[in-house]
Amino acid sequence: MVQLNNHVSWWWDVMMTNNKDEFNLLVFVITIVVVILAILLYKLKLLSSSNGAPSLPPGPRSLPIVGYLPFLGSEPHKQFSKMAHTYGPIIKIYLGSKLHILISSPELAKEMFRDQDENFSNRNAGIATSIISYGVQDLVWSDYNSTWRNLRKILVQEVLNNKSLQETSSFRRDEVRKTIKNVFTKIGTNISINELSFSTEANVLTSMVWGNSSVEEAKDGGQFHSAISKIFGLLTKPNVSDFIPSLAWLDLQGVARDMKRELQRMDQIITMIINNRIESNSRRSKDAVQHEGKKDLLQVLLELNDQKTATSPSMTQIKALIMDILVAGIDSSTTLLEWVMTEILKNRHVMNRIQEELANIVGVNSMVEESHLPKLQYLNATIKETFRLHPVGALGLPRSPSQTCKIGGYTIPKDCTVFVNVWAIQRDPRYWDNPLEFKPDRFLIQEGTEKWDFQGNNMKFLPFGSGRRLCPGYPLADKMQMYVLASLFHSFNWTLPKGEEHDLSDIFLGISLKKRKPLIVIPSQRLSDVSLYM
């Protein structure tokens, strides 16, 4: 508003002075704006009336070139939710020169994810995501095609199937035990849950992907953690080049330059580990290529590559898949774990109930094992309730229709960007009783109640998306969240530092809804047998 007042003041000053040059400049600027507006209005009229086609969805007015960007605040998920009350459950908005469609009802989400899922299975990758995904050769950002289907089949059937997850369970167990041991050495001191979660998730995932022996090589000098942190920052940084493609060549914010540098750093680490593994494999028989009888995910992918069939992943695709697992897995898991810890500490009766469940299922003289997880129903419900109130992907990942179509009676043009406001749907009082109340019991499965899962079957609850582009890693993410949280609350009691208050404010960064203020907590010993922590 201040900037707008400044501009108006400048225009008025020019009008009131006799400076001919400034007056001519003002006339020129106004003329250009009027011409651009006329062209845009004419195109919009043609689009909405040609051949009797339905119009675009309603939405706020936008400026030429920059669209609605100057008015888009720091909380778009909340802003879009308010817009839905004004314009309805489907709205259009121009961000820069690009058309975006926002959907905020389960009924319209069903039209997109179920009735027209194949048509909405493409992505609109930004510049940073295109770079870090090796030119969209990965699973998260590539368009829906035969290559994508093959990669997804490999990841789901060969890497994340029950057998493979069971084979990598010892990696998760070892890293979670290390975390418990580390926390025990810091009893009575302040701990950042974000840092603890990041380190734990990174250690678990890297161990699962390429085994313990290579983890230390990758972490040499802190290069791995540093690169991952910088990649997160670049992915969550709004990039003007994504909204105004005509300016992309300028790289005004240096996002492309910086992301290429971080890709090079990560690629060197991943390439080194792959080359070391290939060299190691060549020196040993296939039967011996397992770390203490445990086959990591890299080994599975390399064995598929060795088959040299039409569906074998290329080395670049292997790198892109590994990048997906590390970047997406670490970021989303770290964010969710901090939210869960925050809600549990704020609601002490929830923590008491979780610890009672752990005492009954695990016992006080042993540590949590993955075999305990299916029985921890209340902890599972608590995680789902956290996902409902604090979805990591508040707007989901972007979809893009491959053909012009209709949703809710409105025209959705080919290649536009479509988001589903998951945050708004999961807080909508039309579908949830007392939606702002943290109530895990609503997710306890009871006879005659709705069933809730992470597979996107219920359009009122979409933490991992739905349809063909449902996050394929949700089984692993669910298992890891349950295991880490169960271990932390079984082994320790947690309190806020003296004088600190519970804070649930959030911040929208790129595609992630994160906690605005880092959660700092103090652990205390809960189990009487000290040897369990060693």
C-alpha cells in the first residue's frame, strides 16, 4: 500500500509540474498499460465466448505482465482459501503471465483426481526443479509418459515393495538407535527438533539408499548436508523467472546459477558413491554384494541397470531417483516431525496417551522395533491429525492438463497450472467437526465411520495427493515417521524451555508449509534401564 501511494504521489507531482520530459514519460507509460490491458481483455473475451465454450473460472483482477503477484502475500494457502469464499471453490489467478487454477473442494478434487486423472497427470516444473531433477528425468517433476510410468514401476515394485523395505529395516533401526543415544547425551539441554529431525532423516535415508560404509564418504566436510540444505532453500525461493518466462534468460535472482552449482556438488557425491559401488561389485560375486546381508536401494537400481533391457533405468535416471528420495524425503519428513512434536507437546493429554500406548505395546524394558508400529493406533491417528492441520504440501504439487477440459463447468486451458488447496479442504467445517481442534480420535477407525489412509481415496484428506501422481514414497514416509516418533516418546519425556510458549504459526515456503519458529525442547530420561540408551 505504501508503494502504491508513492507511485500515485509521483504521478500527481508530474501532472502538477511543467517538466515536459517527465510528463511525456507518464503519457507513454499510461499508453502502454492501456494497450496491454485492451489486448488482455480482448483475448479473455475471445477465450470465454469462442464456440460457446464455458468461461474460465472467476477470480480477482490482475495487472498486466505481473498479474496478481504484487498482491500475493506470504500466506497464499490462506489467501486462496479466503478467495474461495468470495469466488467459489474454483478460481483463476494470473501469477506473472501464467494462468493458475485453484481448487478447494473435495467434489472438484474428485473431478480432477478421479474422473480426469490422466489428463491432469503432467507437471509444470519450475527452473530450479528442472535443474535439480537432471532436466526432469526424475519421478516427481517429469510429465506423464512411458518413461515416467517405467520409473514409477521400478520405484514401487523393485525399491519400495514390502520385501525391499524389510531388507532395509536394519538401516533404519541402526540410525534411529544412534539418534536415541545422541539425545541421551544431551538430556537436560535445549535441542532443536528441526536439526535433530533433519540429521535423523538424512542418516536413515542415505543409509537405506547407499549403505553405511558410503555415508561417511558423502558427509566428508559436511558437503552433503550443506548441499541438501541449500537445495531446500532454492526450491522454496519464489523465482520471478518461473512467473515471467520472458525474463528467465536474465536469471535476476541467480536461482538457476545457484541450483546448477548445488547440483554439481550433489552429483559429484552421488557419482563417487555409484562408481565406488560398481568397482566394489566388480571385485566380488553378486552374492557378496550385500552389506552384511542387507541390500541397499542403490544396489537394487544398479542390478536393474546391468540387465540392459528396454525398461532398465539409465545412470542419469538412477541419479535423478536418488535425488528425489533424498531431497523430497528429508524435507517433508523433517517438516512433519517438527509439526507432530509441536502439537503433541501443546496437547499434554495426547502425549500421555501416546506414552501409555507405547508402555503397553513396547514395554518399559525394551526399545521400539518396527514390528510394534502396526499396533500403535493412537500414534498413527496423531500423525494423521497433524497432517490434516499442517499438510506439508499445503497446495499439493502442481498439475497441468494435457488437453483443454472442463472442471466444475468451467474451462481449464491446456498447459495451465492447477493446484488443489489441501490446507483449505482439510480445515473446512463442512467436512470436519470442530476443524481447528487437534483431535486424533477422529482418525481412529471405528465401525460405521469413514476410513482414512494415505492413498488419496478420501478427497477430504489428501496429504500425499491422489491419483496417478500420488506420492509413491508414502509407505516409507509413514513407516519412518512412526518409528522415529515412537522411539523419541518412548525413550524420553519432553518439555519446552522455561518461559517458552507453544507456537503454531506457520510460513509458506515454495511448496512446503513449515513451522515459522523452530521448536526447541528439553529431553529427560524416561526409561529406568540406562543400558537401553547405549
